[in-house]
Amino acid sequence: LQIAHAYATLGNGGKSIAPTFVKGQRNEPVEVVTPEIAREVLKMMQTVTETGGTATRAAILGYHVAGKTGTARKSSGGGYSRDYLAFFAGVVPVDNPRFAMAVVVENPQAGSIYGGLVSAPVFHNVMEGALRLMDVPPDDIETWIAAQDKNDAAGTRKLAPMAVAVAAHAPAALPAPLPDELP
């Protein structure tokens, strides 16, 4: 939760809002880093999910994703065990962040131990669904339209029709739902 909170702080322009599980309770934001620093860190973390990065499997078509992978051996009795933690945390969409999430897989068994190969795909699947469910417009419209055109030409459209309607709008022009409006 602390890591997801830290990433949400970056996505919130450097303002930390302590998480709460009490419906209707809203904590006051506290600026912990400047908006410029938060934006710069997100842009650097965006390279992690782009071609050549360690978490390309976290990338979501039509959206800029910022994140960080991690792989660690678990501690055990003053040393390290043979068990691993695979980690990925990220924020999406980068230009108008709506979601932050951390994924930790303990003792991965899928043939890999690396966060970019184990945890990043989980982030991708969950966030892709959340973006679609919450009707968050793409912030990488050029890539989204190019993929849409390619799918149309091949007869393999895989993207939600909703995005066609919002692709013409700038992401910031569409208001985000308030927490009380979320399902």
C-alpha cells in the first residue's frame, strides 16, 4: 500500500493524500515534491514500459504507462532465502493520471522471477480493464489510432468502440469522475 501511495503521489503532481478505507472521508493533500519533479520522474519511469525498457509487458495500447520493475530475494535468518519477490508498480495514464497500482508476486512459479515478466503483465491486465471500465480516454491517441487503423485493415478490431468516440478529444478535456461517483 505504501508503494502504491508513493506512485499515486507522483501521479497527483507531488501531492500526497493519505489513503483511507472510510467512505466519504477525504484527507487533505500535502505537497511532498514539486509538480515539476513529479512530472519529470513519471516521464523517466515511462521509458521502463517502452521499447527497450524492462517492463514492456505493462504497456497498454493507447496509454502512456510509467512504472518500475523489481526483483528481490526474500530475507531469511540474517541472510537471503532462495525465494523471490517479483514487483511492478505504475501509474496510468501518464499525462492525466487516474490509477496507481503495485503488484508483488511472492515466489513466482511461471518460469521467471523478474518483475517485468511476472508482475508487469498483471498490471497490464488489471489497468487495461480499469481504464475501459472507467471510460478513461487514451492519452497516446496517435498510437491508438494507428493500431485501430491497422486492426480495421486486417479485420481484427480488438479495441473498445468507446475509444473511437473519445479519440478526437484531448484527455484533459474530459472530466474524471469523483471518488463518490465511482462504482
